[in-house]
Amino acid sequence: MVAEAEELIGRYEAFVALTRQMLAAARASEWERLISLGHDRDLVLDIIKQLDATIRLDSTTNGRKAKLIEENLALDTETCKLVESWMADLKSAMHSNLQEQRLLKQYGAD
């Protein structure tokens, strides 16, 4: 049972590592990479769900799991803030472009 618990914790560690990479991608504005890493992380999450349903953890290992979840949530929160900021910038740029197109249509180009 110890080996199973370590496998589960290893999956949580892999999950957090992918979330950390996602944050790095967001910081670098590498949006395609962020999406790809998100897909990879989803696959790890599916495995975690299966293992979590069948493996009982002792209190020490459960504490490790809780710390990994907390770390993941903090990383994910920071990533979400960066994505939201990028989305706001994109929306602003699109609105500005739409305004320019309306003006060109209304007044024509020289």
C-alpha cells in the first residue's frame, strides 16, 4: 500500500509541475504552450481521480497531498490572473480595431 500511496503522491507532484510550467508559459505569453500543457495536466488529473478513489493515505501522506493541492491552487490562481489580463488586452485591441474599421468605413481612407 505504501507503493500505491507514493504513486498517487508522484502523480500530484507531476500535476503541480505541469501547473508550474503553465504559469511559466503564461508569464512568457506562450499561449499555445499553455493550452498544450493544460491538456497534459488534464490527463494526469484523470489518473489522479482514479487513484484517489481507491488509495487510502496515512495522515503524513495526506498532509503531503494537501500541501501539493495548496501549491497547485496558488499557481493556478496566478496563471488565471495572467490569462485574464491577456484576455482584457486582447478584447481592448479587438475593440480598437473595430473602431478603426468603423471610422474607415464612415469617412473612407485617403
